[in-house]
Amino acid sequence: MENMMHKSVLLDETIKSLNIDPNKIYIDATLGYAGHSREVLKRIDKGLLIAFDQDKQAIRYSQKELDKLKKPFQIVHSNFSNLNNELNRLKIDKVAGIMFDLGVSSPQLDEGSRGFSYHSDAKLDMRMNQEDKLTAYEVVNNYEEKDLVRIFLDYGEERYAKSIAKNIVLARKKKPISRTLELVEIIKSSVPQKYKRESHPAQKVFQAIRIEVNRELEILEQSLKDAISRLEIGGRISVITFHSLEDKICKKVFKELSQIDEIVKGLPNIPKQYLPVLKLIGKYKPSLKELEENNRSRSAKLRVAEKIREKE
């Protein structure tokens, strides 16, 4: 596990934004390799950190790392979409802060066997939770052409979705597509030469398949709303996104819950009953220093909001 190095993006900004009280409860909805969790746990005394993840490999590593701090924490092997149920099970009502880091961690990307990377050869898998049934292999080999086009457009914003989907279907008629680099070659043959120079031609398709396999966008909006419902007044939520699709969902949820009623707009003091659920704290991007040290942070955005009223 010594090679499990993962640089958490926007780490300082996230920790500062949470205004951590050492005696309160905090949630890391996306534990990963414990970059953010470690920093939160360092600041906890009589409080508690609860961390969610569906990747058993990440949990095994993070359990050992967090144990070293000898502070109170609990890891839940579950997707953050189950946050409400799990907090009910733990008999926890409200928490002081919740953080989401929606990126795939570097070890997941770099470790060939998981199939997330378009740079190394591996089985087409891409499951965050190894107990889930749907794999990238199923998507690539069994989805109809029109469904491949849809996910490449909707989840990858891939401009050559139609030609890529068409060539995937033609290739799999000859034999199943079972390896990541097989898929990469099909994608490369489906796009113009100049497109290959802009970024890796497989990047958006791999992103789209990963999102489909793990239902990432499908569960995000409701999960954010569930998380906000669990914040105490004054509690904060921080969300790190890595592509425009996630960011649009986060922005939409934050905007909906921070809008001030037209009746009281412009008043110097808004009556308590008219306050929105959230107050927007800010939006942050990586510093130049972080961009130089961690190229994967280039597309990251952090949005932070504070709960100021319970939703009726």
C-alpha cells in the first residue's frame, strides 16, 4: 500500500471552509484515500468523523491511516446516497459539516486492474464498489448504439459520440471488447487527428462510462439535498467537482436553496421566516502552486454553503 499516494485537491480551502469545532460531528461523504478525512480528524477532540466509501480497497488503506491518529471516527462501507439511512442507523440526527470530493482518486486512476485509466491495459470494469453488478464491459458490449450515444453526450459531452458508438458496435460484432486499450484504439479511430491533440481522445468516453457504471450523476442531486437536511444551523457543506456536469448539479441545488423570497428581496433585515435554507460562502479554484504540483486539480472547483434555516 506504500504506493497509494493521493494528493487531495483544494485541501486547505476545504478544511478552512468547514470551520471545524473539535467537539462536533463531521461527515466525509467520499473518504477515498483519507486526504480530507485525515485533516478533519486531526482537528477533532470529543467530536466524531463519519466517512463513507464504497471502495473496499480505499477503506482498508484509510482505516490504517486514520487509526494512527487515535481519534474518534467511523467508516461506513456505502455510497453517500445512503447517507440518511446510515445516519438513522447510527442514531445521529444533525452534523456540523459535510464534505464531498467527487473526483476519482489517483490510486483508482493509476492502478491498472480497476479499468478507470485509458493509459494502461486492464479489464473493462470501472466499478467503485466491487460488489455492484454493472461493469464497463456490460455497458460497452451490451448497450444499444443509441444508448451509448446518449451516455457519451450526456455524461461525457463528447462531440464525436455518434461515430464512437457506431465503431464500438461494429467492433463488438467481431469479438467482445474486453480491455481498456482495445476501447481506446476504437475511440482513436473514430475521431479526427486534430481532436487527438486537444486532450486524450478517450478521456470523455471513459468519464461517461464510469458515471454510467456508478450512477454518479443520477444520485448526486438527491444526495446533496439529503446532506443539507442533516446539517445543523450554522453547519457547512463543501463540494469539490471535477467536470461541468457535477458542477451544474451542485450549483443548481445551492441556488435553489439560497434564493431569497421576492417579497423580502432588498430589505436591510430579512425576517427569519423568509430566510433561505442556505447562505452561499464561496467558490474556489486551485492556486497556481497547487496546479503546478498536481495536474489533476486543473478542472476542480470547490463550492461552499452554510445552513441558516431548516427547510419547512
